[in-house]
Amino acid sequence: MTPADGSFRSPGAAPEAPAAFADRSSAAFPGQYARTRRFSLGVPRQFGVSPDGRRVLFVRTGGGSDPVGRLWVYEGGTERVLIDPVALRADPAAGTAKAAEGRLPEAERVRRERAREYSTGVVAYAADAAARVVTCALSGALWVVRTDGGAPVHVPAAGPVVDPRPSPDGRLVAYVSGGSLHVIALEDGRDRPLAAPEGPDVTYGLPEYVAAESMGRSRGYWWAPDGRHLLVARVDTSGVERRYLSDPAHPERPPRAVAYPSAGTANAEVSLHILPVTASGPVPASGPVAPSGPVAASGERRVDVAWDRATYTYLVSAGWDNHGPLIGVQTRDQRTLRTLAVDPGTGATRTLHERTDPAWTEIVPGTPARTASGALVLPEDTPGTRHLNVGGTTVTPPGLQVREVVAVEGEQVWFTAGEEPTAVHVWRWAPADGLARLSEGPGLFTAAAGGGTVVLSGLTPEGPVAEVRSSGPDRPVACVRGSGPDTADVTIGTARTIASLGENPVVTPRPEHLLLGRRELRAALYLPSWYEPGRGTLPVLLSPYGGPGIQLAVRARTWFACVAQWFAEEGFAVLVADGRGTPGRGPAWEKAVHGDQLTPALEDQTDALHAAAARFAYLDLSRVAIRGWSFGGFLAAAAVLHRPDVFHAAAAGAAPTDQRLYDTHWKERYLGHPRETPDHYARSSLVGHGHLLRRPLLLVQGLADDNVAPAHTLRFSAELLAAGRPHSVLPLPGAGHAPADPAVNENLLRFERDFLRSALDKN
């Protein structure tokens, strides 16, 4: 009911909406959100295009509520499934192949945690150079399928398989098992290790923690184009601190050890090695590679790649093109990033390019790369713009912020960039044609390309999209527009639809996009669909991330926009703002948080709130809550600590309360080495400030989180208790940094809503 004063407020209960709204209540949303894994199920993704442009590979689950991923190919105007784990499970011929999703190898479980993977079944694949032979791992079993016909084949391996990748000619498959790198010949099944760990803390072919979590490097080995050698990362974590994560709900289970380098502590030792593979199959019986021992019967030996690893601590990127191996290495302080060419015969390196920055050198995915002629493709920063540089020439105009290089074909470069922070588009640059934008309308787009075919995919305000464009007249164009069974086919010429099987949300986001304050903060305001301005005031809920690498106030139907609208339907005016430190507005904007990740971020949220309230009188500044996860959780807790005059309640999930407990590469990028700049860490942490708490605070923590460890929440809670500051803690047994249990995700939304509603009613 509407109180006499016209405000929407009722003690301990949701504001009662008009009857028209009750007919389409949002009560079902939390369950749908959890069941659909944040609306990711059923949406095609991970596109790959064959070099001739005729085949498009992708992963898609069986529907909006089906978590099992299948591998698909689109070719000749039709799509067909290549690997279906459900069918394999039902096939008696699969036998002991373990086609069903069962117990994952630990290295695969970790890989999925780093990738924030929400589905099961086929979640990743790799193909040979022609996209004819495709591999994937299902519960540690190696499966191979040909795109030109035939059933998937289980190939027995020496152990549980992680990250299988065919050789460019499709004759061999490399994979990691137990920290060893193996190669298996598909013709006769001969399997032999190329490199075996010298101790329990050594692995070959896998990325270390900070590479996968903080650098975006998810791989640890790379094939040479001729398939005769592999470039392999060796990781030694013997000097890295260990964290032990246990499951208090299952005390009978042993704790899990995680090699986690906290800020200021030792990193893993990472080196690169070139391993030969005989042309006729796997390496002969000389066995595993010793540090400098023989590999092949021909006398070829392992080649160690040489660079100043003491100075250039981090292996940021690696690859092997027709010009040879190409790697990116970075200093511990991240102020210098070098691009090195590697001589595959000697392992010697030479510097092709060096970037420096007084704050940090930003890692741009897909770079460095080279065109067919050998021209280097690199980012180039000015204070206002992140440019693309090809062969020493800047090819993008001021204001176009480059995000990622997605493909290099011949002399053409495909990349994503934005002219406006709320949208990301696909662009192509070619020497003859210059610069062209390929995607249209508002949205967040990316691409895969090959052989004159490009797949444009992403999110628009209406939902997911994926469009396959081919330049050949005999190649049909296929499109995906929106999601759900009620989506109409879209035809462009001879186009066909590749269906997106995801569910449409029962709550449709309806944001009003805003520019707020003197810094023109990009923001989105979500109001209840049933609310009529002028009928009273609404409590305000800020729902930021607010930190590096992620934007939320974008023109796309993201899962986060759906959640924001749901909170609005539950009676809040939800404000989402991207402040300093978030991407998309140039290097100076990103680096405004150097040395202080708290003050600018909190100022921008406060400024956004006040600027919005000045424009919209129905925002009730006497009832303001804030919620967030990870950096957003940190920001939410900081808001009620440092600005209780503005923020009256907070729900903080997985909040990094002590920045010294976060990993080296991510945290030292922004705050420096804690031994050299301890004041940066003190200023940017919540610990030490617990006595300031005056407002209701909910801390939510996954007890299996190996990113933001439970120690962050538990130590801060102990500090609050010692200071006599009441607060609430919600532990999530078995949950990682991104909780996967649908029941947890469903009810956590309701729990947050009820906590914040009750806290504001008592304000």
C-alpha cells in the first residue's frame, strides 16, 4: 500500500505494487536467473572460423535450462552437432570413455574456475589449422571428431586429459596430464610424454595462477605452424606461498592447497622451452625431457628460451606464427612490457618493441601479433586514447578506444574498440581499405574471422546476437537475433538463423542511460515498471562494480542489467555508475586509481548519486543502500565505512578487505609493491577502519573462494566484532568466487533484498 506521505515504504516488507504489476510479478526471476546460469545457457559462443571461411565452430548448450555444452559446426547453410555428451553417455559403445560429466581433473577444475565457466560438457575445444580435426576433454577423457563427417572417437590417453590441442596438420594431439605434456598420434594411438615435471611443484603446459586470473593468459603451450615443435611453459611454484582451503561443511575432506602469490611475495618461476616432435609421430622412446636432455632420436634437443627473467618476471603472452615464436614479457612493477622474437633454433631473443608507462603497461588481449608480412600489431597509449599500431603506424583516430585484437588475417587486423564507453564494436583495418566498423547499433560485440568470413557476436539491448558474414557468393549468411523459442528468423540474402536457445528474462531491463556530474559518469537508472514518477519517492540502491576491467553501465542486456531491473521491480530505484578506473575511457581514466583504488571510486559513486538525485526528485536520499560483488563488494563495504552520511546499508560479497592478501600481478599493478608503498595498501583497504562502521553491513563469502580468500571476510569480521560493531556474515560452504549452486544463487538475491529492505526501513 502507499503510505499517506506518498513514499513507497513498509516496515520489513516489499512495497506493494499496483495490481497491474502483480499479474507479471518478478517472483520467478531469481529462480530463472540461477537456472539459466545468468542467462548464459543456450547462447552460442566460442566461435572459430576455418581458414577457408567455410566452417564455423561454436559451443552451445541444449537450451536455456540445459547446462551441458555441445560442440557444433555451421557449414553450407546448416548447423549440426559434432559432440553431444548426453548422446555419448547414452551410447553403449562409449563404454569406459567417461562421456558424462563426472569428476574433473583438478587442473581442469582450476581452469574452469579461472574462466568463470558456468556450464558442463563441452566447454572448450581446439582445432587443427584447417578446422577439420577438433578435440575436447570430457571428464578427463580425450575426444576427437572430424568436421567432414564421422562420429566422435574416444582416444585413450596416459591419464586425465587437460587442454588437448591438435597439431596444425591434425595428425597429433598434445595434452597435459598430471603436469606432464604428452603427444599422441591419432593414426596409431602411440602416446609419449614430451616433458615431465621434475618435482611435485612443477608443471609443463599449464598457466600459473596469476597468468590465468590476472593476465588473461589461459594457455601454457603452443604448436609451431609446421607441427614439428611445441613452445612450452614450465612453471615452478616451489617458492610460492600456499593457501589451504577446506570445506567446513565436509570436515572429513582434506584441505586443498593453492599456490597463491600474495602481493609482495614470491611469484612462480616461469620459463619457456621449445620441444621437438618427430615428423612421423610422437617423440621416440627417449622418454621425458630432462632439463637439458635429448628429446628425439635424431639428436634434436630441447631449446631453452633465453630472456632476462630476473627483470622481466611475467610471461604475459606467447604464440608461434610463420615468422617464429613471439612472446610478451613484463617487469615485476609492470611499467615495462617488451615484445620479443625468439630464435627457435637457439632460444635467443631479440627485442622488437618496448612499451613503458609510469603507472603500468596495460595488457591488451590479442597483442602482440604479426601480419603476414611481419608487421607488429600492438597497442599504443596516449593519455586520452588507446590506439592500434600496425607496423609502426597508428591506424586508429583519437577517441577510439581499442579493447582487443581478435584476428589477424594476411595484412588485415580485426579488433574491438569503442567510440563511446557504453558500446564496443568490431572494426577491421586493412592497408588498402583503411578502417571500417562492421557491427551496428548499441551493444557489446566481438568477432572471429577467417577466409573472408567473420562472425560478429555479442549482446545488444534486446539480447544475444551472432551474425556470420561471408564474402564468397556461394556462402550463405547466418544471423542470430535475440534469444528464446519465440524469436523470429532473420534472413539477409541467403541467410539462415543459428538459433540462440537461451531464455528471455521474465524481467526486462528498461534502463535510462545518463551522463552524471562534472566527470560525465556513464550511468544507468532502473525504475520499477509499475512506478509513476510523482507518486512518491523510492529508496535508492547503488549496484556498482566500479573497478578495473569491468563496465556495467553499458547499452546491452547483460545478466547484471537483468538483476538491476529485478531489484527495481522489488521497490528500489537502482543506480549503476562506472567511475574512474573502469575501462573504455582511455588510459588516463583507467590510471586515475594508481596508488589509491578507494578514494576516486567512492567519490564517483557518491557524485553519481547526488547528480542523479538533483535530476530526479523521487530518489530518496534518506534511504540509500549499496550492493556489490568482488571489487563491487569492497566498494559497498567501504561506502558504509567512510560515507555513512550518504549510504545507509550495504551488502558486500567476496570483498577484498585487505589488499595485501590479493595476488601480485593484479594488486601490484595498481598499488605497487607493499614494501615500497605500504601507504597505498593501507589507504585502499578496509582493514584498520572497522571501527568506523555505523550502518548495517552484510558480508557474503564463498568458503572455497581461491581468488578472494575467506580470510578477507573472516579477519574483517573479527575486527568489526572486536570494535563492537554489529554486522552480519553469510558464509557459502563450497562456493568459489562465482558461486555455481543454483539454489545459492537464487536465494542469495532474495536474502540481499530482504536485508537491504529491512535495514533501510530501520534507518
